[in-house]
Amino acid sequence: MPLVAPFRTSFGVETERDVLLVRAATPDGDGWGECVAMSEPLYSPEYADGAADVIARFLAPRLLAAGEVGPLDVARLLEPVRGHRMAKAALETAVLDAWLRARDESFGSYLGAVRDRVPAGVSVGIMDSIPALIDAVAGYLDQGYLRIKLKIEPGWDVEPVRAVRERFGSEVLLQVDANAAYTLADARVLAALDDFDLLLIEQPLAEDDLRQHAELARLLRTPICLDESIESAKDAADALLLGACRIINVKPGRVGGYLEARRIHDLAQAHGAAVWCGGMLETGLGRAANVALAALPGFTLPGDTSASDRYFAQDVTSPFVLEDGHVAVPTGAGLGVEPLPDVLVSLTTSTTWLPAG
Ligand code: NPQ
Ligand code: MG
């Protein structure tokens, strides 16, 4: 799917989204799951073609051999296969969607949503110049986005943050995301961001730098939020108790699914830590489930739950839109949205059918 504009982060520039969808065909009807792996292993070790391969060869066969499978069975059946959380999440989501549609219950209701709409934030890529960044942020604020996240990297950090604060004022909810681009040796630059009253700094150091994040946290006033480092509820417990972060960006794909994502929510709530729902440039299918998750009570910060048109001119489902800076939680059964058949056909480059038995 072509992106409406190139999206640049500290790990590269993306101009299109390679999307992998899973359809679970069951006697009671279909269910959908979106695998959030990128086309290249730059955000995490998983990548779309690899996820399709591990699903076809190792994961789906375990489910298909298990007979009747409910949503609570999937993680246990796939547990012997190490890693590949994004691939596993797509399968679990497809099974959960089919199961919920058959029961006529929505994702939000099942997960424990307490809101019918969620505040929307937007992630703003690294730009070629400060004026270009100011224009982009102005456009998103005009559309009503309630929180701005600036992507940063060494050389694009203090000055863009200063420029956005000076132009739009101290009231704008503002945060930054480094996608692991710094080391502890950069602590002084990162501490310079303390002057700008940011909500948080997301994943400044490498994903396996939990101890270093705890050390950095002692040098900063701005709360550290972890994204790439948190692959499970166990990781979340370790990070919170180590003092590596005070906030967690919950991405269901990164942690193996919506059920594990909910465990992280519950754990963080018990710990008194805030969570928010991240984004991986999902189509309307993944976005629907994210918005449902973001409606849980512990999701107290706006997420990267943007409208469809932040990324796509034509979404796979009917689009999610911004209303008064919020996105509505779907109320229909399961995800509450389905692929538009013509759009799905026009975008599909390959299909693999994995028969049961
Ligand atoms: C993050 N997302 O929070 C990610 C990273 C990210 C919305 O900032 C293609 C597919 C490009 C997935 C670029 C946001 C991507 C991607 C960035 C995910 O770290
Ligand atoms: Mg991030």
C-alpha cells in the first residue's frame, strides 16, 4: 500500500507498507488478523515475508492440527516456537476475531474497553528541514490531533523540539521517539530535552539496553517510555521494577497479541505506570483492534491511533476518521470492520491457502 507521504525514522525511510493479513476460515465464519512486521527487519528482527514463511511452515500447522481452537488456546499451542511474536499475534487475532464474530461480541467489549472513543496522537517523521516539520505539525494540529510525537535521531533532536515548542506553545502535548538511535554516551543531549516539558522520551537506547535505560532514567527528568525493549509482560515487569521506564508503549504485535497486551496493561496499572497504544502503520483491520485496546482504563495517554488518512489514501476497510481529535471504538462484532472486497483484490500480490488436517 502506498503511503500518503514518505515516513522517515532513525532506521530508514518508508514509502509503502507491505501488508500481511491472516484470514482464519472457520465453520462459524471468518476472522482477520494483521501481521505488523515491516518488509525489512529494521524495527525488529521480524519481517513480512519471514512472518508469512513461519506462519505457513511452523505456526499455522500447529493450530490446524489441534482440532477445535479457541482464542485462549493459540498462545499455548504456538509457545514451542521461539520468538516470531508478530506472526503469532496475527494468528491469535484472526482466531479471536472469528470467535468474537460468532458470539456477536466486539473486541472492545471482550478486552474490557471503558470508552467509546479514544484521543488520537500522531507520529511525525524526520523531515528535511525545520520549516517542513513546522508545516507538517501545523497540518496535524489543524486536523485536531491531540498529541504530537516527533521522531528523533542524533542531529535531529533538540532543535526540532525547540522549534515546535516555540511555534506551537507549551500547551501542546509533545513527546519524542528515538527508535533506539542513541547510546548512554549521548546522555547529555538527551538531558537537554528536559527543558521542553515532554510527556516522555520513547526508546532512546537499544532494545536490549534495559540496565542502561535504568541508568539514563536517573540522569533525566523526562520519563522514559519503552517500545522495542518490551516483548512480553515479563519484560514489562522487569523494566518497571528495574526503573528502566515509567511508561510503556503497548504494541500488540510486538508482544505476541492482544491478550498479552492486556496483561501488560493490567500489570502497569497495578504498578501505577501509564501505558499507551503504539502504531505500526496498520490498515483498518489492525487499527480497529488497537483502538479497542486503547479504550481500556489504563491507557491514560493518547496513542499513535491516528486516522487512516495519516498513512493511506485508500484503506483496506472503511476508514477510521478523526472526530474532535478522537477515533471511535468500533461496536460491531469482532473487529467491527472487514476488508472492502474490491480493495483487497486490487492490493493483493499473493495468497497462500493452508488447509486443515
Ligand atoms: C514506533 N511507529 O513507534 C513505530 C515505528 C515504525 C507510528 O511511529 C512501516 C511499518 C514503517 C512500520 C515506521 C510509529 C514504520 C513502521 C516506524 C513502524 O516506533
Ligand atoms: Mg516507537
